[in-house]
Amino acid sequence: MTIEPKTLLNAVKEAKEKSGKRNFTQSVELILTLQDIDMKSPEGRLQENVELPHPLPRKTNKICVIATGELALKAKKANSDLVIDRAELEALAGKKKELRKIANEYDFFFSEAPLMPLVGKVLGAVLGPRGKMPVPVPPTADIENLLNKYRKTVAIRMRNQPVIQCRVGTEDMKDEELAENIQAVLKVVEGKMKRGIKNIKSIHIKTTMGAPVEIKL
């Protein structure tokens, strides 16, 4: 990616200036509009997880772990935002409203590998279309390390339109950290496109309630 760090820093500062005073900490979002994409090709169905150089503040990414026994205990100890055991998972079957709420509220899901068939049966219909099917993990997995990794991970997905929008941080992070997180996402997207940067039509960043700021290519 040929965007100068100074250009990114200036855009971050401008986006913060346009955010306005709010009674909550706003997210900083990256919006990419792509061009010359065959939406039926693999690049038109882009779905990647990007580990950012700088972690998102606690609770920005909400993670659900579906597990039993020792793995469930370790997940709770590691402060997973939600732990669902086998009995609780079985009890959710057919409860569409509760299932949709869980699917919308949590960003990433992990499942103990032996539970994956049951997870697919109960949660597949709500998680699949959202691109949130759980990452299967063995019962002996180091769940704390996985949670720490995914707390600084963002999902980039393209759905029906050649547009990607994802969080890259929050407004209280340093400008340099936000710029480096943006660069990390751009690098992955560019690497997945046949024509690289030429497939990127425009780049904007904005805070949750602020006006978009264009980053000149």
C-alpha cells in the first residue's frame, strides 16, 4: 500500500475533529469501496480475520465460547464475554429470538471441537449468514491466548456490494495506533485483490457519529 503514514495520520486527526462531543467512546471505522470486482468470484466473497498491531479496547470485541468442563472453566477465568455449555446450547434450540440476539451481540465465536455438530444444528442458521461460524478448538486449547488474539482481531467481509466496513479502534486510541491498524487492514485487502490497490476505488474513515473523511489514494 502506497499511502504515506502522514496521510493516514492527518485523516485520523480530521475524523476525530469531526466526531463531535458524545457521552460515549466512539468507534473508528474504515470504509473501503472497491471497483472492477466480480462479486461471484472468490474476491467478491472476501471474508478474512485481520489481527491488528494494536488491540481494540476491552469489550470492543465481544467473544462467546461454547464449551464444557475444563475448557469452559478456563474460558470463564480468561473473561470470555459469554460461555455456553452443552445443556445451555441444547436449551437454545428453536428459540429464534434468543439465537438472533446472541448472533448479533457477539463478534467472534469459539466452540469445543466435539460440540461443533450440535453448534451447527442450533446456531448454524443465525451464525452462517453473518459469517460468524465458530472457530473449532480442541478441549486442551489455550483459550486465554486465543481470546487475547481475537480481542485485537477484526473481521472484514464483503456481502453483495463491493464495500468493506470494519472497526479499527476507538477515538481514545493514539492517532499513530489507529493509522497502523488501518494500514494493516489495507495491506490484507490489497493482497486479496487481483489488481491490488487498483481495485480500491475509495477509502474513508469515520467515527461512529462523525462525518466520513476521505483518504486520498
